[in-house]
Amino acid sequence: MGYQHISVLDISAAAIERAKDRLGERAIKVTWIVADASSFIPTEKYDFWHDRAAFHFLTDDRDIANYLETDFKSINPLGFLVIGTFSEQGPKKCSGIDIIQYS
């Protein structure tokens, strides 16, 4: 669709490799980052930050605060932050791991 300067972050190097395999030749157009989202220190600013599977796993208040501070510092002033989480009516675990639910 013409998007450029795309970065993908995952704590799992194996997950990154699977994503690269799915993209095939297009994978070279992506910056791949293996890091823990709660302690990630970006080297650039982003126009769009989409978290579909990390935030709800952060259960420690310090990790949550660090993650949100990183987000807000790393998104351009007119950028967007989209976070997908589980609702208060959703499951209490994901992949067998405790999560936090949000209203």
C-alpha cells in the first residue's frame, strides 16, 4: 500500500523470523527489532504506533509506566497510538500468561 519506514518489534526472535518468512522478499523493507516492549528505547520517532499484543501482558506498574512514557516520547506530535487490550469481560490470561484487563 506504499507505507514506508516500517518497524516491527517483538520480544521473540523466533516470532520475528516467522514474520520475515511470511513477508518473503518484502521483509528487507522492514526494520526488525527484537526487544522487550517495556524497556525498549527507540532511536527514532514514529507517525503510527500500533500495539496489538504487548501492552496487556505488562502487569507491573513500573513496566506499564515505562512503556507509556516511551510511547508518548516516541510518537511524532501529529502521530497516532493504537493499543489493543482485553476488556474487563475478556479472559484473564492470554497464551497461558496473566494479563491486565482494561475498561
